Amino acid sequence: MLSEKSRPVIEATLPVIAERINFITPEFYKRMFAARPDLMDGMFSRSSQLEGTQPRALAGSIAVFASWLVENPNSYPDEVLSRVAHKHASLGLKEEEYPTVYKYLFEAIAADLGDACTAEVAEAWTEVYWLMADALIKLEKGLYAQQANDVMQSEFKLVKRVESGEGVIDVTFEPADDTPMTDAVAGQYISIIAKAKDGLRQPRQFTLLPSEKNQRRVAIKLDPEGEMTEILHGLKEGDTVEISNPYGDVTLGAFGDDESAPLYLFSAGIGVTPMLAFVSELAEKGSEREVVAVHGDRSNDSWPLKDDYKAAVEKLKNGKLITFLGEEGQGDFFGRVDVAKIDVPSNASVYLCGPLPFMQDVRSALVEAGVPGKQIQYEIFGPDQWMLHDQARAS
Ligand code: FAD
Ligand code: HEM
């Protein structure tokens, strides 16, 4: 709970911190990685740093958290915290590291604000930092306690590799040692850690696909500008990588999902991965839920996991697939996903996954059509800057 003493200070300094945070965070990371280069080995993504998405996400989350506390001093923005805690846990983040971030973040704040960073200001923001950190630490400990093992990552061996859609591989791993595996829930992801070209261990997250219990299966889309998907595409059967336990809170029944409401799944491109997991889980359970799977892609050839997805939707008792494809005559509709062409009831529970502009368009159209924003969940294949800028989850 934010103290009465700090609340007016946070309120008064939020605009200046919000304005300066994009200058403060690069400085913070520069200082932290100079002192702790080991944090780049197996934990932080070098590309997210270079691209600037992760610094913006972290900085934005602190500002969102502070504004939340000013408005609601007695509660926390649970969805923001949950997403971050799951991501942290997939990277094996430990409680001991929180003072590290605190030290370098607050050094950077002091350096940037100069005289404006009075003792009172520093104290109030310190309180916000530790409220957030303590909430995250508690969630992360809870997540670790649910695992079938007490390790952060273990070795897995590639046992199957097939091409699926343009530039996408569908790969299956099995444990290379006897570490027990945690059962995953549909929609969850794992962090896969492999060595970059210079030997630095780099993690990336991938959504789990339906597989045998003793396997981890994912589809990996090659990012021609990226660092690790090229390496992962180069893996051969028998090669090993490190894999985390499964994490992620974008699952059926979570947050705004009323399991008795019709389920609408909107995906584009590789965003089909969580949808395939959902549909397969529902089909396996013999669910009678009404499910409408809407997928957009450039063409039938580019659509990853097309056959698996079609087969999974067909297995549903009340499932329907609607496609929007960029080649005339191939899908139910030609062109980009257009919500106006589908009748989405206002009580629908909706999940989105795909490129950010796709999710923003679909979400806006759905809200316009009368679906409340809180019934719309989404998975972002990168640091989440959307929740922070669009306040997507709040409305
Ligand atoms: P990165 O190296 O991470 O690069 C990403 C982007 O950063 C590049 O496109 C480029 O624009 C930029 N960049 C890279 N290097 C630089 C540089 N030097 N300077 C400036 N910019 C740079 N992907 C899947 O394929 N399938 C999935 O099922 C899947 N599920 C995911 C689930 C979650 C929860 C999350 C968070 C992500 C998921 N992803 C998934 C995305 C995946 O984790 C990777 O982000 C993606 O595959 C790109 O990895 P990469 O290493 O090739 O690219
Ligand atoms: C990711 C916030 C502490 C390491 C993130 C993200 C946020 C965030 C918002 C992006 C999540 C997403 O949408 O994907 C915070 C806050 C902290 C904190 C508010 C303190 C109160 C830490 C600490 C460490 C850490 C102590 C480790 C030293 C990471 C890493 C990622 C991450 C490695 C993934 C980034 C990447 O892909 O490179 N954090 N974090 N965080 N955080 Fe934290």
C-alpha cells in the first residue's frame, strides 16, 4: 500500500518521471550491464536492448504502476504484474537480483534529474519500486513453487524437426536428463536458451504446441532481422538446448475469460500457435463451448500449422474456422481480417495473437462493435508495450 506521505510526491513527479524515463532507462541499463555483464548471459535479450523495446516496457510498467497506486492506493494492477512475473520466471529471475536493478535504476534517476531528485522524491519512488518488486517477488516465488522441479532451465534434445508454412519450423524436444517436467496449460510458453554466434547464451520465448506429455513442441518463425531464430532453425535432430518450465497467464479461464461464453480466437501468421493449443485442449476435453477461430495469413502456403489447426477445429463439437487470406479464392474472405464481416456477440470472450498492428485493429473494431475491452485477452510476441501505451487491459 502506498503511504500517505509518498502519494502526493508521486502524483506531483509522475509527469516528469514519465517524460524522462525513456532517457533514464538506457542509462540505467548501461550502468547495470557495465557492472554485471553476466546478466546478458542467459537472461536479458541483447536484441530487445538494442531495439529498445524492453527498456521501454520496464520503464512504462513502473509509470503505469505508479499511476495506478496514486488512483488506487490499496490495490495492484494484477494483470500487469502477472504478465511480468511469468516472463521473469521463464527467465529464472531470482529475488537476489532486485537490489541490483534498484541500485542502477536509482543511480540513473539521480543522474538524470539532478537537483530535482530531492531526498523526498527519491524516497517516494523507492517506495514504489519496492512495492512493485515485492509484489513481483511474491508472484514469482508462487510460480516457482508450482513447478515439478527446482531448476530454472534444463537440457532438452531435439527429436523432430519439420517445416510448416513459409520460414517456420515445427520442432519437438525431449528431456536430455531426468529433470521432471511440469505439465503445461494451453497458451503457455517456454524460454529456449541457445548460444548466439559469439557464444553468448540468449533466451527467447515460444508458445507450446500440443505434444506428448514428455515433450516440448514449438513452432519457430525465422526473423530475418533477428539473432536467435536463425540459430534455432539451424538445429539438427540430436542437438540440445536449455528449456525453462512453462509459464504464461494468457490461458483459457484466466482474467476476463468466462468459460461459458462463446470463444473467439483471432490470429495472424505465427500468432496461430496459442490458438492451436487452446483449440486442441478444448477438443481433447470434449468441450461443447462455441468456438470461432478466425485466422488471417498471406496465403495457404504461408499459414503455419495450417493442417493441424484445421484438424483441431474440426474435432470441436461446436467449432468453426473463418479464414482471411491475401490470395484471391483461397480463404473464406480475401484480404485482411475484417471484424465487420463476422458477427461477434457482445458476450464473446476473445483472444488475439499476431503482429501488434493486427491486434490493435481487431481490438478497436471489436470494442466498436460492442465487445467490452476487458473480455479481450492478447499475447504479444515481445516485450509488452501495448498495455502500457494503450492501457489496453484497463478499458
Ligand atoms: P531478435 O534477435 O529477438 O530480434 C527481434 C527484432 O529485434 C528484429 O526483428 C529486429 O527488428 C530487432 N533487432 C535485432 N537486432 C537488432 C539490432 N542489432 N539493432 C536494432 N534492432 C535489432 N515466436 C515464434 O516464432 N513462435 C512462437 O510461438 C512464439 N511465441 C512467443 C511467445 C511469447 C510469450 C513471446 C514473448 C514471444 C514469442 N515468440 C514466438 C517470439 C520469439 O520469442 C522471438 O522474439 C522471435 O522469434 C524473434 O527472435 P530472434 O532472436 O530471431 O529475433
Ligand atoms: C522483462 C518490469 C525487475 C529482468 C520485464 C518487463 C517488464 C519488467 C515490464 C517486460 C515484460 C513483457 O511484457 O515481456 C520489471 C520491474 C522490475 C523488474 C517493474 C522491478 C520492480 C527485474 C530484475 C531483473 C529483470 C531485478 C533481473 C536483473 C528482466 C528480463 C526481462 C524482463 C531479463 C525480459 C527482457 C528481455 O526480453 O530482454 N521486466 N522488472 N527484471 N525483466 Fe524485469
